Amino acid sequence: MKKPVIGITMGDPAGIGAEIIVKAFSEEEFSRICLPLVIGEKKVLERAIDLVKDAGGERISLHCISAVEEAGGEQGIIDLLDLNNIEADFLTYGRVDKDCGKASIGYIEKAIELALKGEIQAMVTAPIHKEAVNLAGLPYPGHTEFLAALTGTRDYALMLIDGDFRIIHVSNHLPLKQACEEVKKERILKVIRLGNEMLKKLGKENPRIAVAGLNPHAGEGGLFGREEIEEIVPALELAGKEGIKVEGPIPPDTIFSKTRGGQYDLAVAMYHDQGHIAMKVAGFTYNRESDRWTSISGVNITLGLPIIRTSVDHGVAFDQAGKGTANPQSLKEAIRLAVQLAQKLPC
């Protein structure tokens, strides 16, 4: 099978995106399973290469190209589409900067353009900084919403994946009060459908889906809220009529342990932190003595788009930027998942 071309956006130049890309490219695995193409900045990546080398890592080279077909995909060499979107000589690691926000959006726009043309088979995104993006005049709360807007996608959802542990969200980047107001039958049903379809594409013939309650104890029969009765249960009933194997509403304090333990293939979270906290407790491990994240497992994927997009499951880590200590684990997993999906679902 021909190796898929995977476009990797560099993320916010002031964050750890360039560093984790350089570290990932030291792995022989990725040049073997795909043709990775970075979309970013030459000078920022050169600084990251020096940073990784100074920290004892392998020396990586850059190969700047102007078109996808020029990429060589050689081990130890980063094929780079240099957009030259920022004055890298004046870049300060770990600082919120509107120019960095604007540049990071430019990388995403280019990757989407290439994906829609079929020049790359999937895109993998390094983290952006939401405040920097908004300072640049782009009113999007995150990658997911921006990707949906640029591709004209109406029904989409964010899924987090860490091995067989999967969580999909009814709402994403919203204030908690508004997120609770978004718990509606129609939206819940759409998210269940998107999750069910993706699980089947990943090889699950008869997926088992669990749906969380919004309130403590899943509402306790209306004692702690009526969203379960009025919105969640009706959505489950409609999903069941479509032949989807779904259970709930399940109390939020047990659903994720059951899903991680294998009772379900997917948990539906009602809002951002309900799902993200569970995933990051499972996959992230911080070591106080070394002041490092010894494990950052987990990937996110946007469902419903006309293109394949995976991403790291962490932020720009401004506190780690420029130190040479950033952990590339999540990026590696995001690339592996992008390859897997590109092979199963060619664009």
C-alpha cells in the first residue's frame, strides 16, 4: 500500500509544537509508515532542532519544499512547507502573541487546503493558543470549531482516544452554563450517531456506547435535574430504534471507569471537562521531582469533517516551551491514528 501523506501543522510558534515535531521525527517508525510533511516555519523549527540537540537528542535536518510532490520522506529529515508567517528572530517562548496566533491559523488553513485537494491524506495538528488566536481577530474557541467553519461542516464532534478508551463530547469549548443548555435530544442523538459510525470504521462491528448523565447521579430520577428525563433518555430511545447499542444515562462518576475497563467501547460526555478530565487522569502523569510529564497519552479526532484530522490531546505548554523537556508521546499517537484512518478511509 502506498504510504499516506500526513500534513502536520506546527501549532503556536511560542509553544512546544516545533519541539515535539522534531522529537517525533527522530523515530524511524514515521518515515516507514507515512510521508510526513510539516507545515510551519523554517526558523522556528531550526531553533527547535538546536534545542533538542542541546538536550541530548538526535540532530534532525530540514528540507524546505514548495509543493507536496517535492517531499522525500527520508528518515531524520523534516520535509517542510515554510509559510514564513512570523518574524521568528523576535519570538519569545511561552508568551501569548497575536502574531503567533495568526501564524498558527495560517498553518491550519494550508493543511485544510491540501487535504481538500487530496494532496495530503490526513492532517495532524500541534497545539494552538486560543487567546492568541482570538487576539489575532479570529473568533474561534479552538481547532475543532475553526476546522468545521473552513470545511463547511455543520454536524461534528470531538472524540478523545487513548487505546481502547474513547470519549466523545456533546459540547466542546463553551462556558459551563451554556454547555448545560446545549444538552438537547437532537444534539445528543447526532453525537451518538457520529461516534457509532467512527467505531465501525475503526473495526468495531457492534459498538457498545454509554451515555453520561449531566447531573450528579444522572439526575436521581429528577431530584437533581430533569435533563436526563427530558433530553437524554429520549435521545437514547431514538438511537436504539436505529439499531445502535446504547445505554444510559449513566452517572458521570462511574461511566468512565466502566468504559476504560472495557464494558463499553465509547462514552458520551455531556460537556468538555466532563470528558477531558477523565481522559487526562487516565493518560497524563506528572513527575514533580523532574518537573516533567512522564506520560502524555491520548489523541483527539474531529468527527464529521470531510477530511481526516487528528491532534495532540494537550495544549501549548508555555511553561515547558524552550526548555527541551516537552513530551512528544501524544503527537506520535496522533500521527499513528492519522495513518490508520488514512489507510481505512482514503480521502
